[in-house]
Amino acid sequence: MSSPEEKAKRARRRGQKHKKRNKAKKIGRYGFGIKEENIEEWASYNYDHLQSCSCPMCGNKRNSVWSKGDEKLTIQERSDNEKINEEIKNEWKYI
């Protein structure tokens, strides 16, 4: 028979699966425009391999083909680069 630990693991996996299906329903409804009568079937096929959107608007800009140079940097990295450039300019003034 199965031990209480195995039952807890199984219950956790079922809960995770349920969460994934609910997320797939939400994405299907609002992201892909799947009709309400087809949403259950669509979610049952697609819940296990959903990928986040990778478009440049909502994806990671570092991986985007359209982002170049400084656009791929985070705000923190940009501000650090500006500070470093300011320090370099100030050092060259005195040389």
C-alpha cells in the first residue's frame, strides 16, 4: 500500500496539474480567444506545454531580436553605465 508521504506527493502533483489547467483555460480564453464550449478540451491538450509569450512587448528584451545595444540592458545596468561614463569623463578632464 502507499504510505502517507506518497499520498501527500500525489496530492501535491494533482494540485499542480489543476493549477496548470486553470492557467491554460485563462490563457486560452483571453489570449487565444477560444470559445467557452471548447475551453475544457483545449486546456486538457495544452496545459502541460504552455510557453510564456516571447514577443518583444512582454517577453525578455535580452532575448528579443529587435532590441539592440543598450535596449537589452536593465534600468540598473544603464544607470551604472552612465555613472561609469561620467567618472571616466571626469578623469580625462584632468589629464
